[in-house]
Amino acid sequence: MGDELKREPAATAPQAAALGVAVGDIWKSLGSLNLPAQALDAVRAEYVRQASEIWNQALGASAQGASGPRAPMPDRRFAAEPWHDNPLAAYTARMYLLNARTMMQLAEAVEGDDKTRARLRFAVQQWVDAASPSNVLALNPDAIAKAVQTQGASLAQGVRNLLEDLRKGHLSQTDESVFEVGRNVATSEGSVVFENELFQLIEYAPLTAKVHERPMLFVPPCINKYYILDLQPDNSVIRYTVEQGHRVFVVSWVNPDASLAHLGWDDYIERGPIEAIRVVREITGAETINALGFCVGGTILSTALAVLAARGARLGKPRASDFHPVHSLTLLTTLLDFADTGILDIFVDEAAVQLREMTIGADAPGGPGLLGGQELATTFSFLRPNELVWNYVVGNYLKGESPPAFDLLYWNGDSTNLPGPMYCWYLRHTYLQDELKRPGRLTVCGEKVDLAAVRAPVFVYASREDHIVPWTSAYASTQIFRGDRRFVLGASGHIAGVVNPPAKRKRSHWTNPDLPADPQAWFDGATEHPGSWWTVWSDWLATHGGKVVPAPKSPGSRRHKPIEPAPGRYVKAKA
């Protein structure tokens, strides 16, 4: 098949040499797969037609010189003037884009099960993005022009940037020297009022004279640091909640080291939110509290509440609030139904899970280990490789530029480890076997888990462009709980959709009081509203806050005295 293509007009030869990949190899790499012959022939014919057209355009541009018309390229990697001024560079870029489109078309045409096709698409996309001529100094006229302009200084700086990133062990996505946790990120005033081996509990100083009597507990994901909810004062979910008159507590998870590598899922449930709920109730004297879980934090929090409900049912509920301690539950971009986990599904199968269990799991031959935080961070970055990987390779190393200061990307690079047994349990029983939503299927902390037994009104938020927690999967949580439920859909992605303060007047959100089983039916009946979803949630939360009482004059209590100022030690530990 590759030989047949090579007998077509030789328009592709210069580009093939430039990329170091013969055009025929595009067909060879996918020709052995189960591709419908008719579809393959159609793609091949269209490829040859477009390649010939690009070649003819390149010849015309060379003949006309710089004064000739230049067709724009709809890809920002090739938007700079040197890509258009140099006919060979323009030709190389256009042929690369054609090859990329063709390979993705072939990947889409492969016949097979959904997971195999998704994995193939992902692999092809990774290869395509890595093979861009913009990533190679010799093929990037923009980087070459800068090197000439700076008399080589940009190349020297690029080498220094590369050596510094090798020293740090990760690709710099922002100027990390600008930020410091507790100085200009995670700056909301508060105190650590409790700590154990897994988390510190932060109580935030009130910003209103009076507060709701029922306190608010945030449980963020343990795979990231909590201050995504407290980046800057003007985009802090934590500060906003305090400003609305709530007494706010936040779990700040430890960044585990080898001494904690043995911890499992049960440890995170029992010594995490169950302990945090107990301490918040002790400090405030509240019978029940409001609670919020974000991403994996929502999965952990929901599991903890189901464990408490099961204990209450088994013990006959001598004190109902001990086993149903949460008056309202908020879940942000959280998975409880793992039937569709989006792009992350391609990384999970029985073989992959077994490999993790044998290397870092509870029964690993060498003993439990840690899942390194940088591994997680790198995986998530390669879900969007052009924006979060190759963009910085080109800027940092080929052009010798320093990435701009950006608090979100600083947080993104501040990775955390996970204990192997905890991670392996989570991977197997949720992503692989999807057992959490099935009543009584899992035993956690000695109790049969049934999420439907959680008695609390639930507010579920999802982001429409979320590639980590598909919004339709987050919506599925509304079908698991049985009490009063509300679902709100925001625009943008996993983080930007959540961190969307009203004052910015950005994006939009959708609401629909009905909760049909089909998420598309919900969306079809939803109403779009401009601006942030925070105000909708704040109004809902206020109805569950209880009466308004004078704000506490000091943090903690006699039993739980302040240990240190927020943000505490745990969040500052590096992976």
C-alpha cells in the first residue's frame, strides 16, 4: 500500500525528508489495521489530491516571492511571519497538517471496539503532535530567526532552561520563582486547628460580623493541592464562601512520602473526611454541617458519608446526626458513576491495574510504594499536549523564553504523591470495575457502601468541556442519590469552569429543575444564563446554612487550639 502511494506524483518528497518520516509510512503504520477498503481508498485519493495542491501552491509561492499571496494556516503553531515568509517552511507546515489530518481520519475509520479505537486515536494524536516541525529547531523558522536576531543568545538561554528543568525534574509551564504558597497563592487568612498523618484542617477567619450557624467543610482532591480553591483573592472559592457568611473549614491533604506508602483507601476515608467531620462538629458545636467535595475529593467524601450511614443502620441510629452528619452535600466535577470516564479510560484495563498492584500495591513483592506526583502531572499534561507540553518545549528551549507567571499553572506543577495501595484500590474498584454506584457491592471501613443511603440535599456541578470528568458522567450522580437534588452545568473545563468568580463576568451556566435519566434530555430542556454558577450555588447553600449568629472571635476551640497559620506545613511539602 505504501509502495502504491509512492508511485503517485512526488509532491510529498520534500516534506517527508523534512519530517524524517516517509509518507508511505503513514499508510504502513495504519494499513495493517482493520480499515474498510472503501474508506481507505477515499482517504488516500483525497490525500494525493491535497498534497498535489499544496505542492503546486508552494511552486507558485516560490515563483512569486514575498510579494505573492499567502494563504493563512489555521494553526497557531505556524502563525508567526517566518512560517509564511519562507516558502519551504510554509510547505513543510502545510504538508504536516495534511499528514496529521489524514492519520486522524484513518484512526477514526478503524473498525473495532470503542476502547481500542479510543486508544488508537490517542496514540495517533500523541505521535502527530510530537512530530510537528515546530518542535524541531532546524525546521522552525521562527526559532531560527530569533537565534539570528539575538546572535545565538536565545539558543544559549534555551539550553540553560533545559538544564534547569532537568534539575527540577519537570517541564516548566510558568515562572515558578514568582509564586510562593502562603505569600501570593493560598493567602486567605486562617489557622490550622487540627492535624493527623493524612491532613491538616484549616479554619478560615470570618469576613462578616455574623455567620451561618452551620459550618462548611471543603474536601478537595488528594491528587492535587487544595489551594486551587484559593489561588488569588479575586478568584478564590474559599474566600468567596467566607464572604457569603459561612464558617469555612478545608482539608489540606498531606503530600505522602515513603513512610505513608502503606496507606489504603480505607485509611483515606476513616482518617480523612470522617475525622474532619468529627472535628468540625466538635469545634463548632453543630449537630450537622454542610460539606463540599471537589473531583476525587467528592468521591472520597461521598464514600465516607455512605460508610457513616451504613454504621448508623447497623447500630440502630442511637444519634442520627452521628451517622448523617452532613446537612447538604455539594459535588464539583465528581465521578461516582464510572461507566464513562472519558479520555482517562484509555489508560485503564485489567493488565494496567494488575501492573500497578504488583509494583506499588498493598501486596507488591517489594512492599507498597508511592505513585509519584510528577507521573500524574505528566499524564494530565499529555491529555492536551500542544497546549501543556510542546508549546513550552518550543518557547522554553527553542526560543529561550521564560514562560509567563500564571498561578493556575504554578498549582498544576505543584504535584502530589499517592500511596500505592490507596491508588490501586481506587483504580480497580472505580475506574476499572465501576462498583461504587452499586449498593452493597463494596466494603469500605468494614461497611457495605450504598450511596443512596446518604440523606442530604445534593448540589451537583459539572463543566461542559471537562475532559477529565465528562459532564454527562457527573450528571449521573443525580440518579444515584434519592433526596432533593440540583444539577448545574458550567461552561469551560475541569478547572476553569469551577474557578469562575462572578466579578469576572465570564462564561455561562445552564440550569434545569428537572432531572431526567438522560443527560442530553436535561440539557435540551435547560436554560443558559450568562456569568458564573457561583451565585446559584451560594443562594442554594444559604438555605442550608441555618440561622445567622455572631462570627467566632477566635479559631478552633479549647480542645482544638490553633497549631499554625494557614496554609500550614502540609501544603508546602514538595513531591
